[in-house]
Amino acid sequence: MALSKIPTDHFLAELGHARRSVKAFIPAIAGLRLFLLLLELAKKGVRVEIVLPASLLPKLDLKEAYFQNLQRAGGRAFLFPDDQLPLPGPRQFFALIDEEEVLYESALDPAALHRSRQETDYLRFQRLYDRLQPNC
């Protein structure tokens, strides 16, 4: 499946339920719908943070105005240096939602959406996000 099909509609639907916060890691080319949803959430008052590899930015069909609008809505975007990416193996899209739930989906297996409210899963992805974000 093409990377532009990631994240799936189901991932986007689940992400759309966020009420307080979203911290999203976007490791590969994603459809425009994901970015529009994140901007819409920020405009509704959800704290939105996006981390993506710096090399991905030129490949996305986004204008600089998108990031300006995200920032005006209270969101933030961080570019991660590719040579410091701490993810071995398949790259996963993931989102930490409302500080209690994690959604993740592999670019290699888009049919497998994982959703967890288990504290151990959330903390595992929170630690990974914390390792990514300060390097931006």
C-alpha cells in the first residue's frame, strides 16, 4: 500500500475524538487529511504538537502558511534531524491523545491500527516522543 494511504481513515477517525491534546509523530509521507485534521483540532482548542523528519518536509504538499496557521491556532510543529531518528525497524505513525491513549499504525502494515489506554503502552510512546521532540 502506498504511504499516502497512511494513516488510514480509521486512524483519522479515532484521532478526531481528541479533546485536550494530541502529540503526533509523522515518520513518512501522509495524506493531506491528517494535517488538516490536526489544524482543525488546534483551532478547536486542542493542544497539538507534530514531530516529523526534516527530510519529509519538502515531500509534503503543504505550504508554509499551514505551519503559520497551526501556530496561530496554538499548535506547534517540530522538524527532527533524520540522522538522529531513534526508531529501528518499521516506522510507525503514532499519536498520544488526551494524555491517556495512544494510537499507532505501521507504514508497513496499515491494516493494523493499534489503540491502547494501557498506561505501559502510553508511557512507552511518551518516552519515545520525549526522545524525539527535544532534538528538533
